[in-house]
Amino acid sequence: MAAMRNRPIPGSSGLVRTMSLQGDPVLHAACEPVTEFGPSLARLVEDLYATMYAAQGVGLAANQVGVPLRVFVFDCPDDEDVRHLGHVVNPTLVEADGLTVRGPEGCLSLPGIEAGTPRFDRAVVEGFTVGGEPVRIEGTGFFARCLQHECDHLDGTVYTDRLTGLRRARALRAARRAPWGRTG
């Protein structure tokens, strides 16, 4: 643990970027794979952390700040309150299984709106670090929900796309009526 204390806090050198909100086309299109691992990617990851923390979120995908690249960051507890902190470049959801749990889900791109959303209770994501090293992240409970939510973002899916019926209608109506609401 001593080595961890010498590292800078994620996002401490990042800039808070403007959040893309529901209706912005960048949220509804699949993101491009990262092909260049270098200083600009490292800056993007730092900015994602800074923006996520400023918005008090537990995860943030690059397209949520208008950058259509396959990158997300997270600082999310699981159901046992164990903290999971990291980032994934070019993530692939390789496993999503276990029980399907309908739990409250929100999104920084739909501030103030939450809806019971079905997600698998276990998820495994594989990808790369900002330095290009392979990484495999396994999550359960709330953290599995976070991993699935962020992978969805990179495929152009917002959690309200997973809702049906009255839940979907209520969430979309709330988004339209919100001060930040847009049509789309």
C-alpha cells in the first residue's frame, strides 16, 4: 500500500469537461476504438476522472464529455462496499451473467433522473490500461451494474434505452421536463 500513496490522485491534474446530456448525438452512436496510446489519451483519462468526481458520479465514459472514443473511468463500490477504482481503454464486456437484478440506475448525462433498470449481477470487462497493458476487471452487484452501464455508453446506449413500458415513459418524460432537457 505504501507505493499507492506516492501516486497522484486520479483526476487531480485533469480538467472538468462539459457533460454531454441526453439527446446529444454523441451519446447515441458507437464510439471508435483508441488507436494511439500516448499523452493525449492520458490527458483524456485524467479529465474523465476530474469530471466524474466533480459531478459526484461512480463512472464516466468518454462520449459523455463529447469524445467518441472507447474509454471509461470508474470509482465505484460493490455491494460489499469494496471500492473499485480504475479505467479501461477499448473495453469489451466479455461476460455478463448471474441473476438479473432490477436496481436504481442513474446517469450523469441525465442528471436527477433514476429508474429501476435490469442488469446482470456479475460482469467481466477486458481491455487495456492507458499505457497499453491488458486488463481484466470483474465486478459483482452495483459495480457489475456500473461496468455494464459504461460499456453500454461506448456502444451508443443510454440506460433509458434498456427500460420498457411505464418506467421508460416516466424517465423520458422527466428528461424532457428537466431544465437541461432536450428533444431527441
